[in-house]
Amino acid sequence: MSDIEQFQQRLLDFARARDWEQFHAPKNLAMALIVEAAELVEHFQWLSEQQSENLPADKLQEVAYELADIFIYTLRLSQRLGIDLPATVTEKIAINEEKYPVEKVQGSAKKYTEYT
């Protein structure tokens, strides 16, 4: 069993023990994920780029927990939808490598539609 599968099983066991599976419809998990993403962004609101790269230890820990929440909801959502997340990530990286060839995009933040 992979690390991802172990996390997913632990999260499933956690939800089942609390009778929370009833609340974990894909729609609800997607909404919870975006709420957690907003909580992550809140930590960076009004910071300069330099400040965002040099968070104090306590703030960095809070950011780490928000990232963990995002990861947890992502894992649960992928599990509920039957998505093989590691395989899909590998596939998506390959797609992005084709959409953003190094020779065309190196050093540029433009979207692929702006240079094709």
C-alpha cells in the first residue's frame, strides 16, 4: 500500500468512526477544500513577496496545517471519486510538459495560449 493509500485509509477510518461519511459527498469535500485554500491565502494577505518567503515559525506552522487540510480534502475527494491521484498527477505533469515546452516558456509566466 502506498503512502497515499495509507493516508486515504486512515482518513476513511477517521470519517467512518465519527459517522461523517454521510457528509463527505464530493460536492461537500470540494467546498471544504476551497474553504481551506482561502484560509491558506489569508495568511499571505497583505504580505510583500519577501515577507511571504520568510514567515515566522509560528505562522509557518499555521500555513503547514492549512496545507495539510487542503491535502486531506484532496485525498478524500479523490478517494470518493475513484481517482488514482498519483497516476493522475504523473499524467498531468506530462501534459504540462507538452503545453509548456522549455524552449518556448523558459523565464516566462505567460499562459500557454499566449505563445502557441
